Amino acid sequence: MNVLKFIAIGAAVAYGVSYLTKRDANGHSIVDDVLDKAPDWANSLKKYGQDALEKAKAKAV
């Protein structure tokens, strides 16, 4: 029974990796798009963190 479970999980992981790395008509994959957008997301999260820290400092004073 465990062997079947491992086979099913392995097949699901292999399909997921295949789907994420599959190239579209433009030659980009989902992973490529995420990696391209990651710096922008990091900068927006840093800004959000700084804003939250400023609000917490303002409430403490």
C-alpha cells in the first residue's frame, strides 16, 4: 500500500514540475515569470514592512 502511495505522490510531483517548467508560445515558463517578478515583490514587501513598522512606532509614542 505504501508503494502505491509513493508512486502516486511521485507522479503528482513529476506532473507539477513538468507543468511549471513547460514553455508557452512566448518561450517563457511559469517559473521564469515568477523569477522575473520576484525582485518587484520583494521591494513591495519591504515597503509594506517599513510602513507597518512606522505605524507601530507611531502608536507606541
